[in-house]
Amino acid sequence: MSVSFVPLTTVIDTAFWDLVNKGKLNHWKLDEAPIFQVVSDGTWLEEPALLNTFVLTVHADLKKFVYSYWNCIPAVGYPENVMFKAAPKEVEPQLNERLVRYYQEAGQLPIFVYCNDSCVTLAEWKNAGFPTAALVVADPSTEPMVPGWTVRNALAAFSMTTLNWEEYNVISLRAGLPSLYYSVSGATPGLSAPPKGFGWERSSNGKLEPTRVEMKSQFDPISLMEQSVDLNLSLIKWRLVPELRLERFKALRVLIFGAGTLGCNLARSLLGWGVRHFTLVDNSNVSYSNPVRQSLSEFEDARLGRPKAECAAEALRRILPTVFVEPVQMTVPMPGHTVSKNGEAELEETVRKLDELIQKHDVVYLALDSREARWLPTVAFSVALGFDTYVIIRHGIGQYQPDQSISPTSVRDIVPYPKLACYFCSDVTAPGNSTTDRTLDQQCTVARAGLSMIASGLAVELLSSVLQHETPLEAPAFMGDGPSDEAGGLLGCAPHQIRGFIHRFQQMTPCVRRFDRCIACGFAVCDAFVSDGWRLVRDAMNSPATLEKISGLDQLQASVEEVDIDFASDDGSSVISGV
């Protein structure tokens, strides 16, 4: 059953919407609407559709793609205290057929009158002197025994037109459901002012307020891209690894030291796993040789000599505008790179900033060129390249007691995360200034063109394996030739090291235990840094041997030099004696 509605207004004015939000338009004001007027002057008898009005209040915030609307179908609260005289009854089929036929032949009148066994228009009923009759209302209600909203205004107009009636007969004409016949009564006091009105719809939370629809995800291209990226990752979860914890990638804060060839590829690959928070640390500018090897810099960056970290950050934002990237222009203090007395204040501030950066992030990648540059921030993943070789190492995290046994128990021994060696644990000397007495071409990193992409990709996948371990900070590594099921997570094993040799296209995953006299993560060096802070860094910069002395590595070297090794001849006599 169709019902005609007459729109009063469509509001898109911001000032009006401000009144709505402030709660100053929280109910329908009948005296500002034409309903009372059309009833008072009898217009409703000629045009009954005027009783079925609505107000649609709409506001569009096109900048934020937020659309708000508030619909009102005003109804008159008259008569007062309306009650059923008896329960509604279904209209007999024969009568219902007659009413429907008249409704259709009369042009789908929303209201007419059934009087003296005949159907007449409201105007004809008026001309007959308003005899006793039943008001027939086109009722869209889908509730079997509940009259619809349109009956309210029809009943109000009926009662205000016939004030001396004590009882009102109504027929709710329906399609798809049986029509209803019922009698109602209500108080009809004299009207010195318009009666109370109502009709504002409630929002989905049941409150009398506008409904707000967030359409940003449907219209904003940035949001559409974010959804598409997330969908691609979700497909992995839905199709292949149902237990995959994608939220761990999105919540990750990654600090990358070095925004060159390795650093750019690391950040670029991590984006694909859903990482959205990066900090890039570098001290150099883009040169003309960089753009072909470094995926986040371009010719114009080289022409202008722009900082690498800044260029990489801007490129990441162009790729995915919702990513958070902070570029930091900073030189990492390095052993062997001397610092003067005048530079100590700057060094102290740099060490403080480095410590602050590391504390604020969950994962740290070391993608720096030189060995000595990796010393101070040796706290996480290292990625290093040779001409045709690469190594990825995940550093042990946290501390363990020196008196704990760390000797291997078997070839397939599982090594806990805290006991994994760092980049320097296999070294027997402290790092020094690797640029001393070297020409410019000797200071440049020279590697096969595809090596950095292979190494950075493996470094990212190693992190993903660690993250999908039940407890990432406890993800162990394995000793021996191959992975252990016990050491694996959702995405497989998480080895300690990945070493590759492109010349032979071979790869190995060795596992090395932490060296207690390491010049980077050894107990003595860690304790010295905690107590001395930047002063230890200063001493190491001016004399790398300081680290050997603190760690006890110098004593180990001296003890080795004192060892005599005898080489016996075939007849058993000693022929050579030496160190």
C-alpha cells in the first residue's frame, strides 16, 4: 500500500546543523509546520496528502566524508490519551476488496471515508454535514495488529474537525496484510494553541539525535588504498595461515639506521607486511650514483643533494600516504673516529637522542655501511653486504647471568633469544676507523646489483617469522644443519643468521652463542655503558682499544700469544715450537 508524503524542506545549511548538534532542535514544533494550518482551515479535506509531511535534515561534511541526516515525520498529539475501545479486528474480505478498489480508482487517496455503506471523499463527507462514518487511512504498517504512523495525523484532523464526537471509527487499509477496523476514544479539549507535536526519529543507539554515516572508507582514495593493502594481507590469513597475527605488524614501530640501499629496501618491504611506523636515521645526502640502487631516491634528489633520510621518508608517504615516517639527520658515533674536547657536548646529546630513539621503537635494523658504525646501536637486526655475499643477524636481546651454562649440549641444541650472538661476538679486535688511508672509491660499498634486495627481503622475512612466534621476545634459534620444529612459529623457523654466497648461489643459517667478552654486547661493556654512558662512547672513539680492555678481550689475546704449539715430525720428535 503506497502512501503519499509531502516533503517540507531539505536542509543543508551548516548554521542550521549547528543548532541540531547543540540540541536546540530536538522536537518538532507544530506551530512552525503547515499541518495545524491545513487542519484549521479545512484544506486537508481537499488535499489529505498534506497531512503526510516529512522533514529531512541533511548535512554533508565533504572534507571528512561524513554525512549526517535526521528525518522527521511530524505527528499531532491530539486527541489526548487515545485508547482502543476494543481490540482491532480484521476487515471482512468483501468489504476490504471494495475499499481497495475505491482507493485505486480514486487515484490512491491516502484518506477517505466509509459512510452509509459507501466510499466517499473527504470533501463529499464535508458537504454531507459530517455524518457518522469510519475514517479509511492508507496504512503502511507491517505489524499485524498495530496501526501505522499515518493514522495519527488523520485521527487528529478527524477529531479537530468533529470536536463533539466521543468515539472515532478507523479502518487501516493495507496491502499484504489484513486491513484493520477499530474504535478509539480520547480527550478533545478546546484548542487555544497548536497541540504538542513529535516525530523525530531516533538514531541506531536509541537516542533522539541525528544519524551520522562515515563514508570515508568508500570515497576517500587514501582510505581505499589502505583497505586494499589490508585486504591483500588478510587473504594470506584467510587462505593460508588462519592463525596469522597481522595486528603485530601494524602496531610495530621500526627504527632503521641507514637510509641507503639496504635501508630503503627494508622500509619498502616492511610496508608490504603492514608496518606503518618508521624512523629513518642517516647523515648523508643523495649522490648521483644512489638513485639506481636506492629504491626511495630519484634523480632530482641527487641534483639537489637532499638528505637521504628525508627523501626516503617522502617517498614512503607518496607510496602510502597513511604511513608515519620520521626522518632523522644524525651521525652515529663510531669507535676510531676521534672527538675533540669541544665536540663532547654534541656527543653527549647525540648519545642521549640515540638512546631515546631506541627506547621508543620495537625493532631496530642496522643497515649502516661500516663495521664501526654498527657498534653503538648494536641492539637488533644487522644486515651487511660484501661484493657477492650477505649476512643477516638477529642480535640477542636482554641479559642473562654470566654464570649460566651456555655450552652446547647437542648439534641440534636450541639457543634462547637472549643468548644469541651479536654482529661483533665473533670478532677478536675492536672496530676502528675503516676510512683511514682509503681513497674515495675504496670507501664506497661495492656489491652486485641485486644483492641488497635479496638481503633486505630475507631480513624482513626473518622479522616476520620472529613476530609470528607465540612469544616473539623468546623466539629461539637452532644449532646444526637445519631448522628444528621446536624453534619454529606460524611462518616457520627463525634462524640466528642467514649467510648467502651469490657466487655459488648458496645459503647457510649458522647459529652462534653470545660471547661474554664481546666488545659490543659483553657483560663488562654493557655495565660500563650503564655507568659511564656517553663517556664510554667518547673513550672508544678516541681509542678503540678501550673496548678490548673493558671486555677482557686484550687478556684473551695475550693468553693466546703465550701458548706454545709443538709440531711433531713423522718420527715423533719436535721440530718446530712456536705460537
